[in-house]
Amino acid sequence: MVLKLYFMPASPPSRNALMVINALGLDHEIKPVNIMKGEQKQPEYLAVNPRGKVPALQDGEYVISESRAIACYLCNKYEKASENKLYPTCPQARGVVDQLLYASENINDMVVGYLNIGGVLFGSAVVNEDKVTELHKALALTNTFLGSNNYVAGEHLTIADFFTASSFILAEELHDFNDYTNYPAVKAWINKVRALPYFDKTNKEGLAGISKMYKDKLAANKAAAQ
């Protein structure tokens, strides 16, 4: 049975879930949910995900929401045996990935707090330049996770890379952030994630859409404040 992913391209959690689907090469159907039009609050979607958020995944009669939970579920059910798994089965290696999945939420909060996405898109706010230190804290934390490794959880790619890198990629696309002077290893790692064969297929449309929306609204907010 084909997986159904309830999805909005501009949503980073949606795209992170889709990254896992595409990394695993799974057949799937995209079920668009336009949160800008409030479709996530309509009865039809609330019957799928009572929390009214994207993404949600339907696998037969089973439905699961929350992008990190979706990623773990997909790997648990569909990832083939391999030495370098996206979600390791070794308890200690899996523990590292789980730890990073939780940490990626904190990293995302730091980056999004700086970009002030909600305030820009749904209000009259601008970028929180006074919170750029939070963005650099997120970079420093990620740099510590990386150490001398190729990826955040070790020497091979895991789902933790998708969720951690997506926040910095959002800053690059929305606000042209590129200050990795003190964190060249982080920039090199982000470039590895961007170079994955399924990255553009998963992210190109959504990143372009949210970037234009954000930049246009930011410019309008700045003009209105003058």
C-alpha cells in the first residue's frame, strides 16, 4: 500500500519527513495541506491529525504525526539491513541519534527565533537581529556535535542530519545567512546534506516558496515601518 504524506512544501517538518521517504526510496502519495489557507484546521484534516499540524503520515490504517516520530517509524518499518543505517539499531548508536533529534528542536528554536518567521509572515515584525547570538550558539552546539566526524551522529548519514541541517539551510535561504567563519566544519557538513541526490527533489520547491514569501513580507514590513 502506498504511503500518504500530508504535506506543505514550505513546511520544514514536512520536508524533513519527505527526506526520509525519498532517502529510503519509498512509494508515496503527497496529500497537499495549505496551512496558509487554514486547511489544517478543517474537519477533514483534523480527522487525520487532531493537532491540526503538518506533516502526518498514513500507512494503511495507521496514522502518525510529528515529523521526528514519522522519521523513526519509517526507518523502523522500512529501512533495509545495512551497516550504515539512517536510524541505527545498536542501542548506543541509536541513543546518539535520538539525543540529536531532541537537540535539533532546540537548535531550530534558536534559528527561527532569529528569523522571527511567525512575526514576519503573520505580523509586521522584522528579523530579530539582537538574537543573532542565538543563531551562533546553535552553530557552536552543532560544531561540538560534529567534532571531527563527517556527520552529526558519527561517520555516516542519519536522520539526525536532516533535522539539524534544515534549520541552518532555512537561514541561508530566507535571510542569505552565510557567516560560517568560525564554523567551517558546519558549512562543509551542510554542503554534504545539500549534495544528497534527493535533496533538491525534496526541498527545492518548498525552499523557493517560503523564501519568496518571507523576503517579500519582510520588505513590506520594513517599508511600512519607515
